[in-house]
Amino acid sequence: MSLFSILLLAIGLSMDAFAASICQGLQIKKTTIKDTLSIGLCFGIFQGLMPILGYFLAASFANSIKAIDHWVAFVLLFIIGFQMIKESRDASCEISHGLSLKSLLSLGIATSIDAMAVGVSFAFLNVNIFSSSLIIGFTTFLLSSIAFKIGNKLGMRSKQISELIGGIILIILGFKILIEHLFLQ
């Protein structure tokens, strides 16, 4: 997988955290550097670690499904992308009670489950899991921090657009993996 593809994937994966960060920003009257860094670090760490977890879980059974690995990667990315597009139509923020540690950890886990599924697909592709996870984590940190400020300034519409774009990116990457494996190898 090329660096460009990994960057696109990182942007796509970060859109759930981006949307959640916008929702958090909507709730805070005045944001602080500490709040912004807390949001970014929470989402970045979870998004960076979950692909590694998924990768090592999948690596244990990778040889037994090698013949269909490209289909596994495609289906996972398509489902995640479709779900994000579907969620982009929801105009609500399901986040409440500000920046409590409990809510941040819950959001960090909830928004990174798809990153774990991508880690599963990485086990079947030619991907350096550690550098890819670092890129995913840093991208999520950066975009979540920015989204927190955007949410504080702009509002709900930016949440919907970010989820739609993220879903489209993941579906396109899924098709790219499938086409490369079926027709270009």
C-alpha cells in the first residue's frame, strides 16, 4: 500500500473522531489548549493503537484465508464507509457532559473500532503496521484537534460533511484494493 493510500485511509478513518470532536466542541463555550490537546490525544492514541490490535488478531489466521484476503479488505472498508455515509445523515450529536475522562475514553474506543477492522485488513496486505498506525494516529490527533475548534465555531453541518467524506474515501480505498488484486497482480 502506498504512502498516499495510507494517508487517504488515515483521513477516512479519522472522520468519526473528527465528527465526535466537532460535537464536543459544540458543547464548550470557550475552548482551551488543554481541552484541544485532550481531544486530539485521546482520539489519536486509540486510532493509532487499534489497527495494531486488529493486525495481530488477524495475523494469526491470515494464512488460512489468503485466497480471499482482498475480498475481506474490500468488504470491511465498504461496510465501514457505508456506515459512515449513513451516519452522516444523522443531524444529532450523541455526546454529552463535556470533556469528562469517561466520555473521552468511551468516544475514543467507539470511534476507533473501524480502525481495528482496518488493522485486520492490513494483515492481508503489504503494509508496515507500525508506520501506518503512526500515520493514522497522528492524522487523527491533528484532525480531531482542528475539529474540536471547528465545532466550537461552526456547528453541526461540519459534522455531517466530515462523516460523508470519510465514508466515501473508505469505499474508494476498498474498491482500489479489490481492483489492484483482481486485475493488476
